[in-house]
Amino acid sequence: MISLRGKQKRYLRAAAHDMRPLFSVGKQGLTENWLNQLVDAINKRELFKVNILANSDVDVTELKQFIESNSSIQVVQTIGHTLVLFGESQEKENRHYSVAVQKI
């Protein structure tokens, strides 16, 4: 896991600015299956957003703790009910953001 410095976080926030949330947390809440889907998406994209729906029983801090404690995914930023997530891909051909972050 890469520990992010300020400039690196700023780069990732700027890159995620125009993205739409890829995942949502709803009534089912936080499950192991949902987390496995996040990890698979990180291996393909490295950077994306997750949205907490209004009908969810989960709040932002719970979601952040669940993701960071059970995986190597990092929460870069929280904006209201939306989290920006980043993690280094296991597959070298999918490492775009992590390569750029390491150069900063």
C-alpha cells in the first residue's frame, strides 16, 4: 500500500473530479461480497468513487473504516455521501494512477 502525501492526494482528487460514482451502498449495507467487488474494480481502474444512498444504514465513517481495515484500498477524500477510493492494481498493465502518483 502506498502512503499518500498531500500533493499525491491532490492529484488523485483532481483526477476523480469528473468521475461518477461506480458503486453504491444501499439497504444491504457492507458485505464481504461487496468488498470483493471493490477490490476487483481497484485492480481494473485504481481510482473511483463510491456513493452512500439515502436509504442506507451506513454512514461515511463506518464505510471508511470498513474499506480501509479490510483491504488495501485507501479513502482519498470524502465529499458528503461520496468517497474517492484509490488502490494500486495487482496487474501491471492497469497501473496508470499509481505510476503517476509515485512520480509526484
